[in-house]
Amino acid sequence: METQPLSETGHPGSLAYKASLGRLVEKAVRLLCFFAALVSVLTTAGILFVLLNDAFRFLREVAGPDKFFLGIVWQPNAMEPQFGVLPLVTGTLMITLGSLVISVPLGLFSAVYLSEYAPLKVKQILKPALELLAGVPTVVYGYFALVTVTPVLRSLGWNVDFQNAASGAIVVGVMTLPLISSLCEDALAAVPRGLREAAYGLGSTKFEVTMKIVVPAALSGIVASFILAISRAIGET
């Protein structure tokens, strides 16, 4: 009676056993990743369900859609409460757009400098300093806008109230600046070195390589940083 060699059986040291164990591990990892993704989807769906359920009940029982979306007075604690959300939406959009005017060009140009022009010692100082701005609490930025930015605007001749959109836009722009700068710098640094060297070999200048090769190659990461900055600006406003 012929017997199978030990190396071809289910012995722990055989190739067949190792291949079977590898397939089981791969299936387990695949299932784990699937359940992790499923938890994220179900959590998001649950949050949307709760918010939309309460929102529809509010619009049905408290304020109609026309008064809520088109109303210009927000006084929920008045004797006759009014829930016009239009001033809140327009104010949020004003501050968000104003902050992007500040943070987008400054963040992109600082990322280009850190990635392409800055010496290593300068980069080691500037990048952590920029990222430290992301750790400042939001309430500190708000306090800074009230007690510092607004008086500065008044000293420059701006006729602004104590609470104004200009100081809010400036502070939110500073708040989102490290997000754009850090993410854009990472996207620019991820561009293959070969693209730069090929452009230099064709006689391109440093500026031409940066603006015509590196920035377009990293455009997807740059746009992603802008989208994240917009999301944070809306949320913080």
C-alpha cells in the first residue's frame, strides 16, 4: 500500500497546510474589513435617520418649511418663537467663503514653499509651527477674534460691530490654514522624483517644474485638502 510523503499531507510543515492556512487568514481579514466598513455605513445611516426623523417632526409640528428656510428672524426663546434659519445659513456661508479666500492661497503657497523651496532646517521648524495651530481650541480662536482682531479692524478704519463676519472669516481662515498646508505638502511630497528630474533634464526652471509638473500631479490631494478645509470651516463657523 502506497503512502503519501509527509511533505504532501496536512502536516503543519507542508506546503498544502501553509497554503490552506493562508487562505483562511485571507478570508478572515476580508471579513474583518467588510464588517469594519459595514459598521461605518450603518453608523452614518443611523445618524442620518435620527437627524432626518427629528427634522421632519420639527418641520411638521413646530415650523413649516417656508418659515424655517425663508424666515429672516431667529428667536427661539421669544414669546412667539420664530425659527428663520436664513440668517444663520447666509452668515455661515459668508464666513466660510471669506476664510477660504485667506486659507486657500496661503496654505497652498506655504505647502509649495515647504515642499519645493525650503531648506531642511527651515522646514523642520515651519511645518511643526504650522501644525501647532491645528491644536488650538476653537474657543480660543473665537476669543482672539473678539478681543484682538475686531479692535485691529476698527483701528484700520473699518466700521464693524463687536461681532462681525470679517473677524470671524480671518480667524477661521487661520484655523483651517494648517489643514490645507499640511495636506497639500504631503500631496506634493508624494509626487515621484522622476517627474521633477525629467522636467529639469528638458531645461525647465524650478518655478516651471513646480507649477506645471508637481502641482498638477498632486491636484487630487490638493483638492481633497480644500474640501476638508471647507467642511471644517462650515462646522467651526
